[in-house]
Amino acid sequence: AFMIFFGFAAKAGMFPLHGWLPKAHPAAPAPASAALSGILIKAGVYGVIVVTLKILSGSHTWAVVMLTLGVLTMFVGAVFALMSINLKETLAYSSMSQIGFIIIGVAMTGILGDHGAIPAYGTVLHMINHTLIKLVLFTSAGIVYQNTHSLNLNEIQGFGKGKKLLTVCFGTAALGIMGVPFFNGYISKTLLHESIVHYGSAFAIKAVEYIFLFSGGLTLAYMTKLFVAI
């Protein structure tokens, strides 16, 4: 089970097996990046789901390990995304962070057992939402690169000014991944958050909730950074 998980975790870009993800995205064409982030890394998540909820179903210890790795993936990805000045690298780290959100949902489904409907719904819905959002974001990044031949935020600054369609598309996807109310990411992230709150008020689970909320704030910060730069 561990060996299967190891392979799928690398595919999903989970911490600490995420090193290939920020290198692959800037080097790949925009359609390839969109497919890689939106679809292919979900195959890795699917493998994690199978190991956690099928092969090792009922193992509370394994679910806690998954929760820990999910929190680390979510937080580390968000911090690196905030620090990056490369457009596609930022989006790559964003994908890593959002995978962390999803893994937390998988872990909470395992921890809650028969009462895990809320995180299960949140996990599946956030996988779908992330796919739709990242297809738009990476396609928008491809448009920027094709016109400016640069991914450096300092060099592409202001490219989208006056380009209403690009502004609306990128802005809508950014609001979705931020989890802003009335956009698709809000519903799935709320379900994932509720699954953490539903478990109880122990110190460890409260820490997970605070990191979850703080990572959501970092998502708001780095997506605002990208939107303002473009």
C-alpha cells in the first residue's frame, strides 16, 4: 500500500514529492500545463483515494498521516506560490496547494468513517472545480506568454490592461480558486472546512483548521498578486 501510495503521491505533487511540478509547468506549452494541472495530477489523487479509503480503509493512523501530508502540501504550496515571480510557476505551486486541500478532504473522509459524507462531497467537488479553474488560468497564462514571450511578473506587468475578455476570464477563475462566495470554489472549500469543524475541537484539529484558513488567505494573496500584475 505504501509503495502504491508513494507512486501516486509523486504523480499528485504531494509534499515532499512535489519538486517536479514547478519545473514542469513553466517548461510546458500552455495546453500541456492545463492538462497536467487540471487532469493528470488528479490521477495521482485518485490513487491516494484508493489507498486511503479502500486498501487501508478503517486505518485511523493512516488517515492521520494523510491529514498531516495534506496540511503540509496545502501550506507549503501556498507559501511558495506567494513568493514566486514566475506566472506559471505560481500557478504550479497553486496546484500543489489545492491538491493539499483535496488530500485533507480524503483524510477527513477516512477519519470520520461512516460520518464522512461532507468531506467526501467536498473532495470530489473540489477536484472538479480545480480542474475547471486551472484550465482557464493556464490557458490565460498561455495567452500572456504568446504575446509577451515572458512569464516574469515584472516584465508582463500591465499586459491585460484594457483586455476585457482576458480580465473577466482570469478574474472569474481567480475568484473561484480563492473560494469567494458565489463562485464554485467557495462551495467545495466550505464543505472541506466543515468536515474539519465537524470532527471536534481538540487542539490538533483546531491547528489544522487555522492552517486551512490561513492557507486560504495565502491563496487570496497570491491570486491577487497575479491579477494585479497582469
